[in-house]
Amino acid sequence: MDHVRIAVLDAYDRVCAFMDNQALKALHYYDDELHSYLEGAANTYCFKAGAKHEDSACLEEGNKLAFCYNDRDYYLNIMKVVRTEYVVEVVAYSLSFELLNEQKEAYKASRAMSFAEYLAVIDYEKTVVLGINEVSDKRIMHEWTGTETILARLFSLANVFGAEAEFVPVLNNDHSLNRIIMNVYKQHDSECQGIGSRRTDFVLRYGVNVRGITKTSDITELYTAIRPFGRNGLTVTSLDKAEYDVDGKLEYSSPRGNRNVLAVQARDRFPSNLMSKESDRYIAKIWEYDTDNVNLLYGRALAELKKLCVPKASYEVDGYFDTDIGDTVVIEDEEYNPPLYLQARVTEQVRSFTDPTRNKTTFDNFTELQP
């Protein structure tokens, strides 16, 4: 179990009590779970404590929790309290009320603006401080038509800029909040990590730190051809395209006069109807894209077809791993036939300071790797 001493602050960030399971007379906590989420690197924390202890009176909605764990500061607002004669149950959310509850009205930029310029408009009270900014070179004109919280608007802003936002609280020595740093990373893809790190220092292995992997493959929404339409009924019939795999075999085709982009190898693996001739055994999906450029229409349709013509695979990895949110890791299971090698990203962590059996790691962005 981890020893974490938690400060309980009042609404003005003054310490009114400490929860410390190693201090005999202090308020103790149990059945706790610290959830970390990829979006915003946000956290929730829930726990129970004894209602008979005099310091439990400080566990009331609007007060704060502050602590340090694994060299990272945490600052949370108590949002919900359920109290009986003997037990207090608490749920707390990270960040400040300004971000969580304050509403922002519709806004339309009059010119292309940088991320920092939008942030100055959205958070004019300077609740957050901009730290890392990997999209500082971008200028975009955008409009928001509805109302939403400041936090939701900031997440939307990050999405507009193709970025991921991370909120990092920094505490003073007296556990009060010093500032909230907002780091902005380019969105996670094959070239950019986004939040977290690419962990090359270890491999997660079945039987060591992985209890099991469940793989589910599904072809209920599989298509081996796509029929794209652009503006004013634009099709790809004027093109004559062919794409080959690394062995020089035809993989995708869009013959002149044909409205479809064809996944030739996928058609051979998943023929739609063996009673028809070979050239007709495709499963076609009608798809629309707003463009009047036939080459752009073809390129977007091909990218969509590449996702549609393979079985959808999902994975469940059973285990807990001491990684940070957003980290990309390699998972190996040689008990599979054939052996299974995955790359995946940590999208949620559950940690309990008092009950390690509650610990859990959730992954997404799975990619199967070759041995």
C-alpha cells in the first residue's frame, strides 16, 4: 500500500485537517480510488472515512483535497458527500470551479488566431497558465455557436488545433494551489506521442505483469469496396488508379469508368457471393465527402476503405501497470497461437492507496506488431 498524506482545505485554500493512515489519531481513509483519464490528464478521487472522527466535519462539498503522489501534485474539489452516522463517502474532481462550472458564451473569431490568443479570450481571468505549446505555429479562424463550460471550451479548442490538452496543478508548500499549467501537445498519431511518453524501457509480458489478453475480431461492418460521392454527384469514374502492396501485388484499384474503389485482396479473403463471377464479389459502401476535387475524393475514400476492409479488432488487457496516463507501451503474449505482440496507449488508470486489488489500467489505440 502507498502512504499518501492528504490535506483537506477549506474553500479559501486553508488547511483544516489532514488524512493520514500512518498517524494514529488522524482521520483515516479507505476504499479509495484515484481515477486518471487521458482527456486533460484529469482525475477523480473517491474514498470513505469514519464519520465519528472530529476532522470528518471538514469533508464537505466545496472544500478541497491536495496531495503529492509519484512526484505529481493533485488538487481536487469535493463535489459530492454522502454521510451516515458512521461513514462519510466523498467524490472529488480535479481542477478549479472556474474551469468546471463557469459557462462561456458563443464566440466567433474575426481573424485567424493562435492557440494562445484564443486562450486569452476563453480564460480572460487567467485561471490556467500556458506551458508547453506544440501548436504555437498554427493560426485558425473558428466559431463556437453554443454555450459550454470553460473546461469543455478548452477541450474543444485543443481539438480545433489538432491537439491534446493536459492540466497540471502546482501546489505551494502549504498545500494551497499555486497555479494550473495547461500543456498543449500535437494529437497522438504514429509520429507524435501527445500526452505521455513512448515507453521503450520495458515490455509488458503475459505471466509477468499481464494476467491475460482477450482479442475480439468482428466483420459485421466489413466492406471490400467504397462508392464515394462528392459535391454535385462527383464520382471517381474519370480516374484509373492502382495501389500495390510491398510484394508488388495489386491491393486497391479504381478502374476508369468504375464508380467504386476496390479492395482486391480483401475481396479475395471475404468474397460476398461465390455464386457470382469473381469481379462481382465485392461488398460496397456508399460514402459521401464534401469536395469538388476528384483526386481528393479518391484519396479520402481510399483511406476510409483501408479501415473498412479489415476485421475490427478489440483487445482487453487484464492487469495493472505503473505507467503514466497517455504512455505508449508494448505488450507481449507468447501463450497466444501465434504469439501476440501489441502496441497500446494508456487511456485510464485506477489506483488505490489503501487496496491494491482495485488497481487497473485501461488501454486503447491498439496496433498489432510483427514479432
